[in-house]
Amino acid sequence: MANGSVFVRRELMIRFVRAFNNGTLETDLDRFAVEMRPRLGQSSRCCIYHDRAVIKYRLMSLLGFSCEEETDEARTLASYYREAIERETPVNVAETIPLSVCEAGCSGCPSARVIVTPNCRGCLNRPCMYSCPKGAISIVNQVSTIDYSKCINCGKCTTVCPYHAIVKTTVPCEEACPTGAIHKDPDGHTRIDMEKCISCGNCFSKCPFSAILERSQMLDVMKAIKNGEKVVAMIAPAIEPQIAGSIEQLFTAVSKLGFTDVMEVAIGAEETTAREAEEFKEKMLAGERLMTTSCCPAYVELVRKFVPELMKYVSHTPSPMVLAAEIARKEHPGCKVVFVGPCVAKRIEGARNNIDFVLSFEELLGMLAGSGIDIIACEPMKLPRAAISDARGFAKSSGVTQAVVNELGNFKDDFKLDAKAINGIEKKTISILKLYAAGKLPGNFLEVMCCPGGCVNGPCSLKK
Amino acid sequence: MKKMTLEICSGTTCYMLGANNLLNIENEMPSELRGLAEVRALPCMGLCNDKELSGAPYVKLNGKVIEKATPEKIYDAMRALIEE
């Protein structure tokens, strides 16, 4: 369920789009924070001034900047707007990362550790003391006391206390990050390590303050449409369970935004399936022992950065997004293409594969809401090429495997398919992948989806 | 007692700002309230323009507008109606 900080982010998107459509964005940008948090109004944080500061950085990210780029704190949003509106292409996120930490919004959660709460009764059985493998717990003044020079944060004591008096505090972003890319610098500021970040977006969706920001390309898309360029929207199949109304109504709504054409990314998934099945067959017949999927960009980043020895087993078949873009460009020569999905890592894959823009579902809905377009009030659009359900199934875990299995049904059984899947990337996934690379685990077709359940649970999905 | 009408704005703005969590409210109501209201999802009711954006999501209970609607606010309003 979405929380307060998510609604602030969405309300800002809607205001942003409304002002863009009115032609007043440049002057309105510096007013939003005050309008949303007036002097005598309520604040979500300690005071309205803190709220206003965070709103400023959210608007910077909507303009496509990372708050870490700020060198002059006094610089107005109007000035950032002028820079953004002049740029020919958005910042290339493949050369950086699409995420940044908003320091003003970050609560600076204390590092994860085990603490004894006042619920401790100093009981005589002392299971905490006896279960501690490091002898870090003693009873001082009838209360369980932890010696942090010995404690290794294993959490055993938290599970044995009959009063639930010992708890492990967490840092949600650090806990959610599967690669250890988030840490605190010596000054206590949360940082994302570019070398380790795979842009999975877990921190983005798990931070209870929504203090992780995405560089948006919404302004770039709206500008291209306004300038009369041909822009084609490609919508990922994961959107279906996310909206009020049907896909067909959504397509009408999106075309009202001024896109030249709207298509399903699943159209590309049909081609991906056919090619991936063909590639798999060829590889198996050539005696290779493993092929693993390429459609989840966060997984591919994980392999690239942490298990490079597995790279040669990653399928070379382009992802549905890339193939959908080929179709769009064929049908609308000279067009710009926008991928719309629930994914942060697609921003990187898009930048690497000549996709002009990437938007999140949230940003697309923000554009619709800000333009006063109601999905459920729209007539359903007749889809010129509705994708088959196997292709739409790419958005769910094991969907890729299912599509490829169905496709392989057309081939003669010259080899046996042994499909395995990893449903959600966790901290331990890297070591499992190393075992696959070393040939120590069974299976010749490995599907990996970064998000548990697949793209439908992506970090930018609206149901979160 | 006459059935109440609970209209949930499902315009894109309200949907984004929380109405998506209200659409299933009929099945999530506390047992004493279940079945007492007819729940309908409506297109944009036009309540969210300019200044009033911060009041989304909007719902109407027997025609009376509830701003920043949450399940709890709706239940309270329903209970108040029952007591009337």
C-alpha cells in the first residue's frame, strides 16, 4: 500500500504536468513547495520548512537532475528548468545510475543492530545470554545488556526471548539492496555505490520516506510531443493489473496525450520468444550446457558486475523492449520511442539500446492525471495488433520460460529442456549464480527475474 | 434502513492519490458495516481541479463529499450515518 511520501511524489507529478500544459511551469516550480506546505498548514515531517526542502529536491528529480548534482543551494528551480528545457537528450543514465539519495528526505536511519528494549524482565532462565554464540550478553542490574564489541548482529537472542524484548533494528534501503551498494559514508550520509548498484529499485520502493529519487524523463517526453515530434509509447504488459479500466481504454487515454502511436511491448515479446527458443535450441544442439534469460535488465546488470563468468551464458536475444522499438521505428520512420514500465533498471537498458526515453507507470499516470484524462471515461481502443497471452505473460515470474517452452513445442525433441527459475534477486543470489556459472547446479535454461513474482511487482508498480 | 451509496472517484488523479486502495472496500469493511452501502466507482467528479488537488482521493457517501478518503474515514462516516 502506498504511503504518505508516495502521495506527495505523485501530487507533485500531477502539479508539474498541469503547469507544463498551462505553459507556467517555469514560474510555478518555485511556488509548489509553499503552496503544498503553507505557513499555517500541517507538515509531514518536523516542520513545513523541512517538507519544503524535500519537495524542492523531488522537483529537481522530476526535471531530470540528481540532487547530488546540486552545487549551488540558492539556485532556483526555474533555473534548473531552463537548463532542462534546452537539453537535446536526457542525461545518459547508463553512464551514471538513475537513482540518487535525497539527503534532505533521508531519515539517516541508525545502522542495523540488536537492541534490548524496556520489555526485558531480567528473567532467570536468560535464554538470550545462553543462546548468544559470542558471549556478548550479560545481565547488568537485572537487565539483559549487549556488549557491542562482541555482538555480531546474528539476531539469535531476538528469537529466543519469551518477552520479545530484544529486537533487531534495520535500515530498510540497506536491507533491501541485494548487492550491498547502499552504505553510509563516514559523515553518516547514505550513499549509493555506482560500481555496485544494479538499479533494481528495491531501495526506491522500500524506503519509508521515499528518499531515493529517480531521474525523470517526463519533461523530455512532454517537450518532444509539444514540439511536434513523432513519439511512440510502448507499454509494458505489467500495467494490466495496475490501472482502473482496461488496456484498451488506457491506450485511448495515452493517445490523447499526443503520442503518435501506442503499442504493447508484448508485441516485441512475441519476437523475443521465437528468437530465444531458436537460440536455445541452437546452443543446446551445439553442446552448450546452459542458457539464461536476458529480459530482466537488473539481472543482466547483476551478472555484468558480480558474476561476469556467467555472462557468456546470457541469451543474446534482444529484450521485448528493444524489439518493440524496432517495430515502432519501422512503422513510424524517424519517431522517438518511449518505454513505459514498472522498472528502474530499464532506464539503463534503454540508454544502452538507443531507446529515446523511459517512463515509469507512475509517471505515465501522472501525465494523464495532470492532463485531465480519465482512463475509465475513455472508449476502448481497438488494438491493431493485440499481443498473445504468452507474450503478455513475460511480466510474471516463469512467464518467459512458459513462452519459450510453448514455442519449443514446435521443435523435435533432440534435447531435453530442464528449466530452472530464480524468482527475485536477494543477497544470496550472487553465490547461487556463481554455482550455475561453475556448472555445479542442474538445469539448462535459467530464468531470473529480479522482482519476486516478476515485473508486475516492479519497484515502480502502482500497487506498491 | 435504506442502503447508503458510496461513490469512489476513480478518475486518474484520485486513483493515483489513493483511490486504488479503496476500490475493494466493499470486501474489506468491518462486518457490522458490510452490505450497508452500495459501492460504485465513478469517473472524475471534477473535485480535484487546481487548488483542491491535495484533497484527493474524493469519495461521496450519500452525496456528501469526503476528502483525503481512507477506509477509516469512510467507516467513521458510515457509523455516523447509522447513528443519525
